[in-house]
Amino acid sequence: MRLFLTAIIFLGGMLFTYLGVNFLLRPEAMATDFGMAATTNTGIGAIRGDMTAFFMITGLSMLYGSWKRNGDVLLIPAFMLGCALLGRTITFFVNGGDDGFFAPMLVEALFTVATLVGSRVLPHHEIADLD
């Protein structure tokens, strides 16, 4: 069970890191894939910076937390993905959904649950007391 959970989290980390690198290198194409468009260089910069940060922090913390078997680190992607899922849920109730709306929600829900469970199942490392 623990090995399977760790593998799922690690694979998710690879996926999110890959998406982050793609947002860094080709923001216009990735934005289009995600249903966004930038009309100015400021918009492209926001997509490149914000989406890269979201996916890279999420992915790298999943990779690190699963590789080091550190449950504390897995709270970072759990909160990141949980916030994204909350935003999409609010959007669905306020604005409705369209084709392809629920697929990202399923991915976010899966990895939110996986990282939350991983944060409880994997060990927590004590921080050394400097006193």
C-alpha cells in the first residue's frame, strides 16, 4: 500500500513538473491547451511565471516528498491542488462547465487525496532543536 501510494505521488510529481517546464518554455501553446490566451507580453509573462510556479512547486514537492518518504513536504502539493480544485468547483457553480471541464478536476482530486493520505502515512521528520 505504502509503495503504491509513493509511486502514484511520484508519477504525479513527474506529470506536474513536466507541465511546469512546458509552461516555462512554451507558454502560449500551453495556455491554449488549458483554455487560456494571453493578448500582451504582460499576459504571457503572467502565464509563464504563475503557471510555471504552480506546476513546478507542486510537482517538485511531490517528487521530493515521495522520494525522501517525507509526509510533511506532501502537504504543499495537497494545499496547492486543493486550492485549484476549490477554484474550479466555485467556477462550476457560478459559471457552469464545458467540454473538458471535469478532467482536470478529477486529476486534482486524485492527487489532493493521494498527497493528503501520503502526508499521514509517510514518516514525519523531526526538526532538530537548536537550543
